Amino acid sequence: MAKPYSDALTADGPLLFVSGQVPAGPGGEAPGGIGEQTRQVFRNMEAVLAEHGVDLSHVVKMTYYLRHISDLEEFREALLACLPEGHLPAATLVEVGGLVDPTYLVEIDAIASLPRDRG
């Protein structure tokens, strides 16, 4: 299986540090399984990035926090479906004992590179 991350990436401009995004949707509740929750986290991440004029292709590093390492295969499938084709940020995956809400199965934070003229 190909790894769903890059060993290293360079950043061209100033960095944007995105706090951990959780799978809470517009109504505040998390959807069901890990795949659905991962897709919601990415929708939330895309909204934060868009506020700063960038998108997922600008992300150079992500940290993935999973409640259950047994969800890894389904998480990876959803992750690869959410990332732009051919863009794999450097990444760290951590299994955690809990997240801020017991219904959350995943949380993701990121570092994105802003265009040089944006600082």
C-alpha cells in the first residue's frame, strides 16, 4: 500500500497554522462513522483555509488524531478521497484515548503555506 503522505515538503511563503478541526457539522453534531467524520473534518478544514485565501493544495503538514487505530484503513480511504490528486502533505498519525467530544473519532490540524505576497 502506498503511504498517504510525503516524507517532506518545502514551504514557499509564510505559514498558516490551522487548529485541530473536528467532525462537527453545521448543526454541531458529528456524523456516524470514521469515513463520514473524516470528510466532515475536511469540509471544515477547507472552510478555514478558504477564509485565508488558500486551499488544501497549500497544506504542507497535517497531524491526524484517531480514537481507534482499527479505523485506519477506512480513514486512509476517506483521507485520500479528500486530498487534492497528487498532493500528499507530510503527516503524523496519533491514536488518542479521547477527543473533546466522546462522539468524535478524528481530529486533524494542519500547517499551510501562504503565497509570499500574503504574509
